Amino acid sequence: MTHSLRIPDLTIPARPSPVGPGDAGDPALNDVDVIRVRGDARLAGAVHVVGAKNSALKLMAAALLAPGRSLITNVPRITDIAIMGEVLRRLGCGVRFGPDDPVDPMVAHGGVERSRSVLIDVPERPGAEADYDLVRRLRASICVLGPLLARRGYVRVAHPGGDAIGSRGLDMHIAGLARMGAEISGEHGFVIAEAPDGLHGADILLDFPSVGATENLVMAAVLARGATTIDNAAREPEIVDICTMLNNMGARIEGAGTSTLHIVGVPELRPVRHATVGDRIVAGTWAFAAAMTRGDVTVTGLDPAYLEVALDKLVAAGGLVETRGDAFRVRMDDRPRAVDVVTLPYPGFATDLLPMAIGLAAVSEGGSLITENIFDGRFMFANEMMRLGAEIRTDGHHALVCGRERLSGAPVRATDIRAGAGLIIAGLCADGLTEVSHVHHVDRGYPDFVADLRALGVEVERGTAPEEPDLAI
Ligand code: EPU
């Protein structure tokens, strides 16, 4: 996509360093990646969304279930996928990234490649260990637990621990696998699961519709002896995607997209070719950005039904939303009206769009009550939003946001993928420049975010800035 905007020099004068150049090893000299945006922006145009990170990662793990070569297309070109490729390589798989098929329409219009295909060649006997070095970089590598236990009867995966959005339990993964006959233990920071005689089917009731636990248990159950029922299963489009891929590999799963999954185990699966479902969180990010900047954006690449609750919120805020096939358009002509948001498992409002909902509330007319029900640390980034002038009070899992006409550009720090994207979008509604640092987080989930922003008319630049040591107590 082309545009005629001239990108002025957004370079922010270098900050004086407290130490001289050459003091190698001083944290002040470690540069961090930053994205700078000029505020008072209005997003207009079209953007195509490629495959979902949170599906592609699990589809790559699911390939482990069948020896031979599986091909997954519409895989986003992001850091997390590269790390997952490394996880699979260390398990003995051949992993080759190539051009996507079909090619991302943005590439056809002269843009950079944002999606790829990945060919995964799985050996007869894959490895059974994922070490901390990789798991700490990619929490989702825990999703090799189910497929490796099913294939090898033994698996040792580093415990991922919590992260910047809160504590991230594994109890439901573990309890479900134990019901299927696995013996689970933990030592030296690893989760070890053993089922030397193979797994058997079981009736499993999840305490909460956990996405990761549902995926791990489905991947374990497809090769188990007998039938498994998972009640209170997650219903996300990414769950439907992995079940579709597994069924095309020869699995017998019924009920994908509902709260009850019935799985009849089969002795073996075959490799497959599968296209990843579109990324509803990236699409939702653009939808909120359009509304916040009183813009007009068309998003293609996914079924808008996956964003129904989020798009309804934008209508309640005064936006015009049109949906058609695999596309939707969001237009906002006036200042948005405040709306309350409650995050819930799908089909509820996605927790990964919470930073965007706070951004919208921060520039809306009136007060919004935002309630987070999935992650206990999701509001941690609110302090950074407040540096942009947002009026936010948090109490437990609630945030009260009083909207103001404009935010005020400032240097802020991305703490996780979605917070980073939310801060960049909020910067579009601020006076002056906003510099978001530590944007490697954003690279984990948004393929070429800067190019997409630019295509939609934003004055944006990517660069580096010296990391200041954080000395505050
Ligand atoms: N939980 C437990 N015990 C478990 C499993 C989960 O207590 O055994 C808790 C978690 O601690 C959390 C809640 O249940 O509080 C939800 O966890 P869930 O398992 O549903 O989430 P996840 O599989 O760890 C995925 C996405 C997240 C997304 C959530 C919710 C991936 C790789 N990650 O995480 O995406 O927020 O589902 O939709 O699929 C992101 O992309 O930025 C991201 C964080």
C-alpha cells in the first residue's frame, strides 16, 4: 500500500548519558528499540491482518503429533514464531520458513512480508525436553507438553513461571494430564510428565476455560486410548483452528467452539497442510485505533464475528461498524462516548484488547469502568498510560478511567506485547511526540507494526535509545 504523506524527522535529541562512551557493560549504554509516533493522528485506509500468533504457535506444536512434513501457512513473521521454530529444531524437527502461500496482499502492493509458511519435518522419535533458555523467552512453549507426552510417553519442560501480566498457573494442564494417566512431578524448575504405557481417555472438567490447558489436553487426548471429554473447555477461534488441523490429520474431535469437547483417540496421525486463522487481537487493535483517532479503517483477513463483542463496544461508543465477509470497517466521526468493558473468556471481550479499551476510555467523553477477569497483573501498564496524561484509578481488577479530550506525548515503556501496542496507539491521540521503548515486546505479536501504521497515515519512526538504569525504589 502507498500513501503520499511526507514523514518528517521525528528524531528526538539524544539524552545526555551519565557515563562516557566506552564504559562497556554499563546498562546506560545498552540501546533499546523504540517507536516514536506523532500525535494528533487520524488513521485512514485499509490494513490486512495475517494469521494469529496464538494459533500459529500451537499449530506448530500440533505438527509434533505426526511424523513427516506438515506445512502451516499464514504464519505471522514475529519473534515468538521464530523462537517456536527453535523449540521444534531442538526437539529434532527440520523447520524451514518460506514465502507464504498465498502471498500476503500487502506484499502484492509493495509492502514487506508479514506472513510466511513454515514446513516442519517431524522425526519418528522427537526429543522430549524443552529447556528454560527457550521457555523463558516463549511461555507458549509449554504447549509441547501434551503432544510430546502423547508421542513419547515422557516429557520434561521448564516451568515458565509468571510474567508481566500476572501469575500464569499450570495446575489445570497438570491435573488434566494426570487424569489421563500421566505421572507428573517437578524438579529443578522443570515439569516432568511420564506415561510409559501411554495415556488413556478421561472425563475432565476444567475449573476455568483456560486456552493453554484446553490445547495441551486436546493434543494429548487425540492419541490416547479411548474417549476423552473436556468440559468447560475454551471456545476461542484459535481452539477451533487447532481442532480443525488435528481433524485433518486424522484426529476425531467433536464440539470445537463449544464448551464441551469429545475426543476419541486414534493410533496415529498424518502430516497436514493448514492455513492459520486471522489474528483477531491485531484486527481489534486496528479497530480501537480507528475509533480513538476518529479515523476510518478497513481491516481484512478475518471473520469479523470473532470480534463481535469488541465491535459492539465501538458502536456503543458512537462508531460506525460495517462487516462484510472477511472484512470490517470502523469509522468514528466524533469524540467517542465512554463505555464500560469487562474482559471474559471468548466469546467475551478479549483480555488482550484491554490496553486498547483503556486507551479508548482515556480519550472518551465521560467515565468508563474497565474490569479485568483473566490476568491479575494486566493493569500494571496503567502507570505508563498515566504518563501520557490518562486519568486512571485502579482497584483490584477494576480501573476507573476518566476521559479527556487529548493525551500528552511522553516517553513510556512497553511492558508486554499488548501494553506496548496500546501505548503506541494512545500516543496517536496525544499532543506532540510519544516514544515507546522496549518495543521488542510489540515485535512478539505484531508483524511490521510500523509499516502498517505508516500505511494508515501515521508519522512514525523506529529507532534506538540508550537504556537508562532504573534506579527508582
Ligand atoms: N490458569 C491457571 N491454571 C492453569 C491455566 C491457566 O490458573 O492451569 C489461569 C492463568 O493464570 C490466567 C487464566 O487462567 O490467569 C487464563 O489463562 P489461559 O490458560 O486461558 O491463557 P494462556 O493459554 O496462558 C493465552 C494467550 C494469551 C491470552 C490468554 C487468554 C497464547 C500463547 N497466549 O494464554 O495471549 O491472553 O490465552 O485469552 O495463546 C498475548 O498474546 O499477549 C497473550 C497474553
